[in-house]
Amino acid sequence: WQEHAGRLQDQVAEHAERLQEHGEKARRLLGQGLRAARTRLQDVVSAVAGGEATVGHTRVRLGRELAEGGFSKVFLARSLDGSQEYALKQIICYEKEAIEEAQKELGILRQINHPNVIRVLDAGMSDYKPHPGAKDIMLLFPYYPRGTVWDQMVAAMESGAQWPLTERRCLQLFHGTCLGVAELHKIGFVHRDLKPLNVLLSERGAPVVMDVGSAARGPREVRDRREAMLMEDEATAKCSAPYRPPELTQVEVGVVLDGAIDVWSLGCTLFCFAFGHSPFETPSEGISKLGILSARFRFPNGNEHRGQVYSTDFCGFITQMLQTDPRQRPKINDVIQRTMTLLTG
């Protein structure tokens, strides 16, 4: 009984510490949110008015806003002579942690030179004058007017046309995506947020992996309960739930977090290419956490979606990647090889 009481006391202390950490984090985020809200209108007006910005050694003219995140925006930008278009990502960092995250993203991208991973063309950091101590970080990327694979899928859903991604096209997009992910793994990082929305399309229709801001070092062993809870919180904030593997959905002590995380997400992504949604998410039922933890999902009747039929080998390949035990999933190089076999077979 005394031993049991001692364990309960440790758990209470652990949860109290976690609640305190959450409270401090919530206060910081609330402060950041209020500051961001006050400056949002100013930033948008500047962009619409055709304001100019210097990114590293590159001077550009800002255009319309393309996307917006928590404390970042992406603008269409042009060279001053109008001959070149860019995507400019602006990140306003109010805390040291946010600055380190932005610098990590830049550092990863500068280590990779591969056609299936987005390139950073220039970057710059300056003081954010409206708020002493804050930093304004800008990253300049190529602009991809075709958008993402997800954009293509949404257009097909809205038009009611036949599904545009045949089995072969799915595998072609998947192969290039895997090549990009393999480059991340080579330098010791796991992407952790792979999904169709994070796969751009080049002018020739080649896939380009983007948004490495959620990437983390790997492999990494979770050593204790506190680390497990912190890692689970981080995954909740940075990794999209329908594509998040079991070991990040419910983090256990002793688990090794490595490239198998991306292999699971790739399996979900390939399923989505073919059938229009994650295997663990449906329009009627939402996200199934129990389905993720047990790897329980179903293929549509006849492996058919909107006029496209997918082979048993194709669906079996997806199932191989969606194993609850990360040690049972194929490695990224095996995934690449299997994709090539399906493409050439």
C-alpha cells in the first residue's frame, strides 16, 4: 500500500508540474496572439499596397497573401523588375523558442539540395520594430503556381469530375515524395507532418516536399513519463492528427521515435492520394484515435474511388506501411524500392 501511495504521489507531482508548464505556455501564447492580432492589419495593408521587403540580399515587392499560420504568413512576391515570382514566408517571433524553431527550419533547408525538397533561395532576420525584442524572419522560396497535391484533389472534389489520380499517377507522386523524405532522413531529421497539403507540384507536375518546420531530430528514445507527455503535447501542436502515427498519438516510455514516423504518414498520404482522405478520417465520423492506435481502417468497396480502381498490390503496399509497431514498418529505402517495383511491374 505504501509503495502504491508513493507512486500516486509521484504521479500527482508530475501532473502538477505539467499543469504549471502548460499555464506558463498558455500565458506566452495568449500574449503572442494579442500582439499578432494588433499587427495583422498593418501587415496585410502593407502587402496589398505593394510594399517592398529585403530578404537577405534580395529585394522584392510584396503581393497578395497566399497562406497564414499561427505567427507566420506567406506572400506572393516579385522581383523589382517583375521577371521572377517568389513565395515569401514571414515569421514574427516574440520568444527565443520561436526564433530557434525558425532558424532550425532554415538550417535544415540549407543542408538539402534535391529536386523533391523545396529550396530556400534567401533568408533574413531583423528586429521587429513594433515590439522590442521580437524578430522578423523572412524566408524566400520559389513560387509554385500549381499549388499542392491537396489543391488538385479539392478541385476534383468540387467539380465532380473523375478522380485525377490514377494508380500510376499516385505512385509517381509518391515516389518523388519519398525521395525528398529520404534526404531529410539522411541528415538526421524526421519530417513529422507529411500529408498531401505539404506536397507542392512543380510546373512539370513533380512533387516537392515543403514545410519542414515540424521536423525533429531522430532517432530519439523517450526515456521517462515526463518526456513522453511533453513529446505528445508537441506532436499535438505540430503534427496533423489524421496522419500522425500511433507512437506520436499516444507516446509511451521506451519508444524510439525515428523515420518510421514518416513511413506511417506516407502510408496515410498514399491512401489519401487515391481515396481523397486519410484512412483514419471520414467526413461523417471525423478522426478515429482508436483506429490510429490499432491501425484499423478499411478500403472502399472494390478499392474504387470516383471512377478509379486501385490494385490489390497497391492497397497491400499501403497496409504494409500502416503497422502499429514502428519496427514492423518498412524503411524509407524499402518504400522507395517497392514503389519502383509497382511502377515498373
